[in-house]
Amino acid sequence: MARQQTSSEKYFRVYKATWWQRRQRDWWVFRYLFRIFWLWFTVGGKLRREKRRAAREGRVFYIDHIAGGGSG
């Protein structure tokens, strides 16, 4: 039975790669990291502002209200 690849091996490693395959992998990693940073700045900033506002007002901060989940 063959060993299952980890997510790191699956997404970030290129075995016996040509120059073009390495560039494709590098571009994929760049887009992946850019997306993480973009979400951190946009959604994370919104969460941090709302958390500070809730703390100032003395109320409980529910992340579901920001994320769009929950029932109300």
C-alpha cells in the first residue's frame, strides 16, 4: 500500500521538475500566500474593529454576526 502524500507534498513540492513546472509551482504558492494575507488584512481588519467596538460598548462579540452565520 502506497503512502499518502501530505498536503505540503501535494501542493508545494515538485519532484523531478522542469524549469516551467517550478515556475508554475512558485506562482501557485505566491497566489496562495497572497490570498491568505489579503484575507488577513480585509476580513481580519473587520473582525479586529468589531471586537474593539464591542469591548468599548461592553457587549459580547459574536463572530457569527460578522461571518454571516448563525440565526440572528
